[in-house]
Amino acid sequence: MSKIDFEVELAAAVRAVRDAARVCQSVQSNLVTAATLEKKDRSPVTVADFASQALVCSSLLEHSRIHAVVGEEDAAELREAGAEATRDRVVEHVRNVRGASISPDQALDWIDVGGVTPDGSLERYWTLDPIDGTKGFLRGEQYAIALGLIEHGRVVAGVLGCPNLPGPDGQPGCLLSAVRGQGAQARPLAGKADAGTRTIRVSDITTTAAARFCESVESGHSDQDQSAQIAADLGITEEPVRVDSQAKYAIVAQGEAQIYLRLPTRKDYQEKIWDHAAGLIVVEEAGGRITDVRGHDLDFGHGRTLANNSGVIGTNGPIHDAVLAAVARFVKLD
Ligand code: AMP
Ligand code: MG
């Protein structure tokens, strides 16, 4: 493939994430007011997840030159007998954005555009989490639509839509974006094109005692006992910022916290590429650093998972080595 125009690709990604966010926001706002919240009914997030993937993929087919998408979902389950009700709701949401003429088959085919499993021969692909942080989504809290572009196993661009994170205008809804070598930006999620865009930078602190750290709300996704020990060792006195989804990366990229900890809870878990691609490039381009718990770069060139890495450590940069040293004191790295 000839050279890629990253400006065009970033604009395509911004557009795709904004389309998907419309559906996610509408589903979440109905959810919070409805009884589903108490019933712990997961079906709304399932519907929004599929519709979000359909919208991102259809937008990329139209506006991007790269049509390989490694998404979290595929439509197999929606094509099964018995899934008609869910399928109809997904199609309805897709039609609300793309128009009433969209057929159910078209909507499912768009979802399946994201069913790619990359092998070594695919030099460039998008990776998508249509709703990252489904638990936060269901609680009415933070979640993200995360879209990253991988080239030769490295993230080269990314867009993170965070509907419940304040944007640069102070209103809820922040869209973060970055292209390798070109810095990172934040803009209002709901705005027009580039309106309200500002450059973002990580915090410039150089001592760990002044740091705040982010981690998952879910203790099953990151070891919170170890993070408490590491924080104490680093002289950190502030409580952890516990937030679902890659909104954590957005918070570090904007300088509101300085450390992201994702400490393995089990040996056999492999991090998914769509859970980190967009967040990683936004933080790195804002001046921060991302590695695994051993200090190795994250390697996005091994299929759907970060098979060569364990956990994730992110920082504003200057304190990274100190954080890694503390991690090594409390996390078993064999
Ligand atoms: P977070 O919102 O930071 O808790 O991350 C949500 C993501 O955690 C989901 O998209 C899952 O792919 C991922 N996940 C699921 N199980 C685990 C696990 N055992 N360790 C780390 N991440 C996980
Ligand atoms: Mg996810």
C-alpha cells in the first residue's frame, strides 16, 4: 500500500468515533433512568456495543483507506436463531445514524468488518473497542470508544471518545486524538470537525510522592493490593483515581494524574490490543511513557492480544523508571 495521509486517517477516525458515541450516549442515558440499572441487565450495553462497532466500521469503509479492523465484536451471535430481538435493536440504532434504508444484513456485515484477526502479513489495521469499560457504561459512569491505528506492530494514530469525561470546554464529552510524532489533542466530543481543539500535555512532576495514580475500578482487571503497596513505597499519599475504561489514559495525558497501573491479576491473561492502542498513543504523544510491568514496549504486532507483554505501566515520563523499580519490588516478574 502506498503512503498513508495521516491527516485524512485521523479525520476519518474522529468522525467514526463521534458517530458511535451518539448511539452509546443515547443508550446510556435511557439506561440510567430505566429500571435496567437495578436489574443488572446487560442487554443495553450489548446492543450499543454492536451498533457502535457497525457505525465505526461503516464510517471507516467510507472515509479511511484502511479497511482492516480488529474489533472486539463480531456478528456471529446476532446471526443465530433466537437473537432476533437484539439484532432488531442493533439495526434500529444503526438506522438512526445511517438512515432508514440500511438493511439488517448490511448492519451485520459492517460489524463483521471488525472481525479481522491480524497475522504477520497485515501491515496496517485499525483496532477498535466499540465500548471500552462496559461495567462503567452500565453504572452510568466512564467508558470510551477507542480506535487505534497499528502499523508494523506499533500504534501510529488513535482516537479516544470519552462521553462522560469533561472536554476542553468544561462540558461532558471529550475526544482525544494523536498521530505519532505530531502531539496529542483534546476537543469537545460533540463539536464540529476541529472546533475547540487544544494541545494536551502530561504533568511535569519529577518526584513520585507528588503523583496521583489511576487504576481500574474492577479489582479483577488490575491488582489493587499490589498497587497500594507500590503507591506507599513511592511515597504517594493521594487516594487512587479509580475509573473504568481508557478514560484513565485520557486523565494521564491531560496531566490530571501521573501514573496508570495495570498489574496482572492472573498469569494467563493477555491484554487485548483494543484496550490499549488509542490510550497509549494519546499518552505518548502528550509526552508520557507506556511500557509493560517489566519496562518493555507494548508490542501490537502479535494478533489480537499483547502476547509478549504483561500488564501496563504508564507515567508522565520523568518518574517512569522510579515507578518501574517499585513495581519490580512488589510484582513477581518471572
Ligand atoms: P478497565 O475498564 O480498565 O477495567 O478495563 C476494561 C477491560 O478490561 C475490558 O475491555 C476487558 O477487555 C479487560 N479485561 C477483562 N479481564 C481482564 C483481566 N483479567 N485483566 C485485565 N484486563 C481485563
Ligand atoms: Mg475494553
